[in-house]
Amino acid sequence: MLTLLARDLRLQFRRGELLASSFVMGVLMLLAFNFSLDLSPDNVAALAPGILWVAVLFSAGLAAGHGFVGERENGCMDAIVASPLDRGSVYLAKFIVNLLLLLLFEAMLLPVFGLFFELSVLSVLAPLALVLLLGSIGLAAVGTLFALVTVGGGGRDLALPILLLPLEVPLLIASVKITRVVMAGGGFPWGDGWVRLLLGFDLLFVVAGWLAFEYVATD
Amino acid sequence: MPEAAVTCRGLTRSFGRVGVLRGLDLELERGASMALLGANGSGKTTLLRLLAGLLRADGGNSSVLGHQLPSTAVLRRKLGYLGHESWLYGELSARENLEFYCRLYGVSDDRPVDSLLERVGMTRAASRRVRSFSRGMVQRLSLARALLHNPQLLLLDEPFTGLDRDGVELLENLVAEQRAAGTSILMVTHDLARVSLLADQAVLLGRGRVAWQGQGNDLAPERLEQAWRDMASGQGGSIATNGGTQTC
């Protein structure tokens, strides 16, 4: 698994295009929302969490599609499947790479978000980082599984967001609700039902991806 | 009696409503080399992919090197596969690709990398990224990749594709070395003239089953062509043995 992880990270950073394209897309979305919505000090705290998560959601979809970019060429996905690696570990390696890239993207986007919406993200950084981590685990888990489903198919760039977005709606709602509490200075709402939903979503899709990889990859 | 390298009994596999393998029976002895022949769509590649663990069968039983399919990690470590695609990362150099596959297959050191690069004539291009390679260079490196972990069964799908005259000679020598070392080989080829050089038995697939099977003198190009013509004209369904022809 570590072999695959190291190779994937090397490929991603050698290309660099994924992080750059996700970041540019995220910034453009924040910019578009900033100009298109009539933001004021009264409503920015209510609207900004939704804007942040929509930007993260779409960039995560883009990242998921690129997560298998190395395997798309020359049939390398077959090479991984035919190798002696445990197939569940292949999923976990891909999931971890997607998660790391998503967290890096969010670390780059967060200062821009604070700047555009005049919000002090530093004062709530710890709980905000936690909700971003929990949301990103779910996004990376779903994205990795469905990117694998579409890796060999035609029209995959179109198929992936169509498959992903409906599934991610619960995660989006939960993440926005929790972020709103965090941004209002209420700390991380551990006992909140939305947190339980987010944790359940993460657990469900990490386990489902790990178990399903064998069947998805060999059919 | 030693276990066969490959045994298939009643193997079936469909894609949607199209049945590609329809009750295929096949046996390859350990250390033997078999050429798989047949028209496009006859199920040759599907069979190799099933044996490599890249596909699941819909029905039937198969065992490879004594392991029942679907394949396990232990079995996959013993297989070498060269297919239509190179399985090489364009962004990595030739050496980095082979080092990656060394680690993937648990080869404890990288020593085979240098010797294989030299064996396939790629030493000077070892540090170049694969994306800059010609088709023939990619095929040579793919061969090295398939042999890196000393597989016990080699699955080769049209391995001569893209090779120049030197490359063809290299491949013939490598196959001969593997045969001498006792590696079992199952090879898809359309090159009837080379079958007798590379294999000691041949199987002609038609309609997802073995339509003809031969060895020894049966592997002469004219006999293979005759078997092919018979099958194409609907007279298939017989199995030729070294001593004659047997009706299924």
C-alpha cells in the first residue's frame, strides 16, 4: 500500500496540474459567488459556509476524476488489479492520496476564502479544520470509489459528477450546518446530529469502498 | 502427476448479452507453451484476462498453478502478463517503472532491473520518461516488466505487436529462455508462421470454445491454416491430435 501511495504522490506532484486546476476552480467559484450574491455583514456568516463547501465539493469532484489519472493511461489500472497487492489496500491508498490532495487544496483555499468574505478564519481554525477534515474524508471516500467505477468507461468526465453529486448531498448539508456553528464561534458541536451524520457517512463509504473494490475492479 | 499450469472446465463469460466464452475446456501442462489462435472476438483475450484475475468468470471452474480462481495475491505473484496495453506509467522513467513493479511484486532488491533493462536493450533509455518512447521501446520495456518477478506462468497477448526485427528476435529468445527455465506460457498470436517456434501446442478458439487443438507436426503453418479455414467454413468442432483428428 505504501508503494502505491508513494508512487501516486510522486506522480501527482510531478504533474502538479491537479492541485493547480482545483485551486483555480475553487478561487473562481469563490469569486463568482462573491460578485453574484448581495453579501453584507448581516448575511455573510450565514451564506459563506455554503459557498465554501460548494467550492470544495466541485473541486473534490475534479480531484477524484484526476486521482486515477496515472492508471487511466496504458491500462495501468489493470496492472494494479493484477498485482499481488491486497485489493482493499489499493482502494485505501487511492483514498488517502485523494484525501491528502483535498486537504492541501483546502489549506490553500482557506486564506482566499477569509480574504474574499472578510472572515477571520484564524480565530476558528481548529474546529474549522476538523469539520473540513471530516467532510473531506467522506468526499474522498465517495470520489475514490466512483472514480474507480468510471475509470475505464467512456464519457467518464461527465459520468463522475453525475454519480457523485446526488450521493454527496447529505454530506454537503451536514458540513454546511456544522461549519455555520463553527464560524459563529460556537466551537465544534460534538453532540450535534449533523456531526453524527457526517461521521456515519465517512465510515459507510470508507468501508464500502474498501469492500467493493475487488468486485468493481474485476468486472 | 504434477498439477497442470492451467485447467479450465466449462468456463463461461459474457459481456452484457454477448457470450464470449461458452463452456471452454482447456488444459496447459506445467512447463508447456501453448499458442492461442482464433479470430477477433473468439475469446482469447478474455481468457487471458480471466486467468490473470482481471475478470471474473460467469460459470465453470478454473485453476491456475494449483490455485482455484478467482485469483489470490499468492497466485497473482506467480503470473506475468503482457497485454495490449503496456501497463507502464508515462510520467515515470523506464527504471522508475521497473523499480515500482519490483516493489509491487515484493522483489526484495532492484538487481533484476539493471539486468532486464540490458537484456531488452533499454539501458541507454533507462532514465527517459516512458511517454517519450516509441511503440517498440514500450513493448520491450513491457516485456521486462512482465518478467521482472520470475513468473511461473506467462500470459502473452499478441506480444509481437510494435516490435521491429531485432525486437522480434529478442522476444523469440526470451520466450525460448523462459521455456528452457520451465515457465509455462500461454500466448495469443495471429502469426501462424511462428507458432511452431514458440509453442509446443496450439489451440484454435471459435465461438468461445476450443474448436481445434494440435501439437507437434500439427503446428506447421499450412496445417494451422487448414484448421483455421475448416473452422471458418463451419467444419470446426474437431480436435486434431498428433496422430490424427478426433471429432468432438
